[in-house]
Amino acid sequence: MAGLTLFSWQLPRATKGLALGDRGRYSATMPRQAANRSLLFAVLLLAFLGSGVQAAGSEASARESKKLHRLLDEGWDAKLRDHPEFATYIGFPGHNHLWTDLSAAGIERRQASTRTQRVAVRSIDRSLLAADDQVDLDLYLRRLEGQVEGFAFPEEEVTITRYGGVQQDVPFALGRAPARSSRDYDDLIARLNGVAALVEQNLVLLRRGLAAGVTSPKSLMQGVPEQVRALTPDDPWKSPLLAPFRQIGSQTGSQIDDEEAPRIKSAALHAYETQAAPAFRKLFDYLRTTYIPAARESLGLGALPDGAAWYAYRLRKATTTDLTPEQVHEIGLAEVRRIRAEMEKIKTATGFAGSLPEFVRFLRTDPRFLCTKPEDLLEGYRAIGREVETRLPTLFGNIPKLPLRIVAIPAGEAAGKSTIYYDIGSVARDAAGTCYVNTSDLGLRPKWEMTALYLHECMPGHHLQVTIAQSIRKAPRVLNYHDYTPFVEGWGVYAETLGDDLGLYKDLYVKFGQLSSELWRAMRVAVDTGIHAKGWSREQAVEFFRENTGQDDRAIEIEIERYLNDPGLGAAYTMGELKFRELRAEAQNLLGPAFDLPAFHDEVLRHGALPLDVLEGNLKRWEKAQTGAPNRAPAPKD
């Protein structure tokens, strides 16, 4: 350190004076020997001091790492304590008797706890942490900062729509809880007894929001009273709230004997009749007579008090970018124009003379594009899978061996389900991932969309990405259960475009199917931001869809309501896809002939799902490593 002298020493000067050697003779070598001894002493002293500095540094690093992991563990404990339904959903015991406290005091306590955690995490010296710990610190601090920023907006006051709310959360949580032992059933009864307080807390929040002019759009409240009413039928035992108690003792692994079952059922019925049912009847009356008649007619989040800032926050959170709603909107419009131009070229190449919407309707109705038997649709996806499997090594070096099944959705469960969707497997248990195919309503599932859908949901989309993520180091529990939608779904959309690299889009109609899927996601960006940031009416949004797609009005209405229910999320897919494409182009331009596409893809996926700016930082360092440039990990953005 400058200005600090740890020790001083000086080599003897071999000038005119000579040292007295042994045997009484003068020796010219003696000064050199003395110098060597002094140099050896200095080296030993430096090594000793260096080892002390290194040990002190190691101790400091260990101390900061221990502090970080203690805070991560505390954050996990707080997550389970503050959100006991979440603990139930993931199968974590000890919280199945509780509900989230939505009282004013409960909300304030959680917010204060989050702010305290943020202060503690900020105090950690990032420079002393190992690389993995730095990533964990960055991600956790980022999450805390986002939560604190969100406290400025009254999210709790607009949590009930027909797509979710207490009327759906309660029966779902009761149905997901374990129901085998006496303790399990006592927990369920405790939750039933707690429903009255939970519903009352929701009523307080609804009243507060209504008084402040903060409500869900009236259109999203249609059907909610009926959902609430369905929880309290004339026959109590037909209520979804008592479903876990109907067949008590008959479940596999049940520990309840015939003598104990009557006590449990009696206690459950009492909790239902005195607590849960009256509370939901009160909510039903309030919604029908007071809340819904006064709910807002406007659609966008921007119409609410401080709505512009609220939506900007939601958009940043959904896309993991710092882009403004205006910037994102323009990106969406530009993508719609680009993709439509590509689709027009294909339409022309096929010889079709009508408009683009007419071409889409032709593709959706002409019998040549439709399967006539469910097994043909299923086998079609399997055939695509076999073709992809043989070609995938040209694009990826790391291809997990976890099997992938392609099976039909059971007929009784197919109504309302997507055409195909992915259900994750388990690397730890060697359990296969599954792509479920909807083989009902074959007229809605044209052949030309199958390849893009397979690439997105199966390989190299969700199955490849999720399986690789499961194989990397185990992240702290509090950092799990956050999928970073722009990465996960953006990768899925990007995977659809890899059909070009795989040689799967030589058929013009199949390529059109990929572009149709990509256009649909770009439409989401434009319409989500159009409604919430630019004040688009429902009619404007519908007309925009009609002009650019051949979808029927019912499908358009369903899509628009998704954006109303979860502002910002509609932009996540395309923003993620564009980032993957951008980073690939940059790497190709920088590395030139040395660019290795399989290595690039492996690097993208090897860290698991990440915020887009963190992904970009990883790839910048990877590019420098490929070119031999200095490589230093930057501190996170403020």
C-alpha cells in the first residue's frame, strides 16, 4: 500500500571495502553471500506476509459467503412463512394450516421484512465472493429491488378476476394439500376455519381499491359471482371446499381409521358451515351488488391512478429490460410489419391470389391441411421428433439424454387445452419429460403449424432448455421457482426459428406456420402495450388482430383478455426471442469464421434461465474468451 513501509533492507555494497574471509584472507565473494542471505530473508518474509494477507482475504471471502447464504436461507424461510399456500404447492411441510395474511398489518410486515433484507444484502462485499456467489447475490438483490419498487402500487387491490382470486385459490390450495394423516386433516380443518378471515381481508382490499378508483376492468369480473356461488351449493358435501373430506380414508396411503373419520368429517362440516360458506356468501353479495356495478369500464392499467408508472414497472418486470412502454410498443409494431412481409412473400409464392387473412382462412379450412384421425395427429408429432433428433447435433453440443414422451391428452381433459404443451421431467429421478397433444377438435389443429409447435414445446425448446437447467449446480432455494419468462418462452420462440437451420421449413406452408406463430407473439407486444400504455380500446385491439391475422373473433377476444388480466406479460415472449437473435448475430459478426453455433447455444443454456441482461453479460464474456481478450465480470447494474 502506498505510504506504508512493512520492512526495509539493503544489499551490502561491494565497493572498495572487502569483507574478512575465513582463514584470515580477504574474500571478494563474501558481500555476495551476505546479499544472498538478505535476499533469502526478504523472500521468506514476503511469503510469510503474503500468506497472512491471503489467509485474511480467504477469511473475509468465507465470511461474506456465509453471510450471503444465511440471508438466502432467511429469504427462503420468509417466503414460506409469508406465503403458506406456496409452501403447499411445492410440497414443503409445516404451513398447510395457514393462509397468507392480507391484513394491512400483514402487508406492512412483509414489506418491512423485504426492505430489511435488501439493506442486509446490499451490505455484502460482492468483490470478495466467488463467481457463483456473485451470481446468486446479483439475482437475489435484483429480486428484492423489484419487490420494493412494486410496493408503490396497490397490487393487492386488484387480485380478483374470473381468471383468479380467492374464489379459485382457496379450493385449489385445499385440493393440493396432503390428506393422509390426522395431522393433515387437522391442517385442512384449520384452513377451513381461517377462510372467513381471509375472505374478509379480501373484502377490505376490494373496498379500499374501489374507494381509490382502483378496480379490475368490469369485463374481467363477468362470471366471478358465479364462481363464488359455486363454492356454496345447497348440498354442503358437493362444495369444492369439502372435496378433500368426501372420501376420507379411501385415498392411497391413508392413515385414517373408521373410528376417526366421523370426527374429522364433523369438524370439517362445522368449519364449512360456520366460517367458509358464510364468508363466500358475503363476498358473492358484495361483488354482485356493489363492486361489479362500480368497477371501471376502462381496460388498460394506464387508466388507473399512477397507472403509467405502474404499467412501466410491470413491463420491466415481465421483460427483464429497462425499455419504456413506448419503445416496446414500437418494437412490436416493427416485428408485425417484418413478419407480415415475409408471410406475404410466401402467400405469393404459393400462387394464392387473395389477402393474407383470406390465405390464413384457406389454410385453416382446406381438408388437405387437416388430420382426419387423432392417431394421425399424434404420429405426425412423433415423426417430427424423430427428424429433429437426427439433425439436432448440428446445432447443439450438449444434448441431454432425458427421454421425451409424446402422448395424447386424455379425452376427458382435452376441452380448453392448448394444441400441445410441455410438462417437465426430472433429471434427478430420470423421469421423462412429456409433450401432451390435444387430439380433439382436429379441425382446429392444421398440419402446417405442427413443426413450429414441436420445436417450441419439445426439442430444442422447453424440453432441452429445462432439462439442461436441471442439470446445472443447485441454486439456493429462494432463487428457484422463478422461471424468467423472457428467457424460457423467448427460447421457445427462438427454437421455432431454428427450423430453418435444421432444414425443416422447405415446405412453404410449414414455414408459414412458423411465421404465423411468430406473428402471434409480436401481436401480443403491440396490443399489450397498446392497451395499457397507449389507451387502445377493445375495438382497436380487435381490429388490429383482424387486419394482421386470420383468427376468428372468439380467439381474438380470449387473447386480448389475457393481456388485460396480466399486464406486461404479453411482451415477454417476443422480447426474449429478439434478444437471442440479437446475441447470435453479434457473436457471428465478432467471431466471423470462428463462430461455432453449437458452442454458442451451449453457452446460452448452460447457466439456466436468467434475466436478459445477465444472459447478455455472460455471452459478452464468452465472446472475449473465444478471442482471447481480457475477461472481467462486471458488477450488476444499479
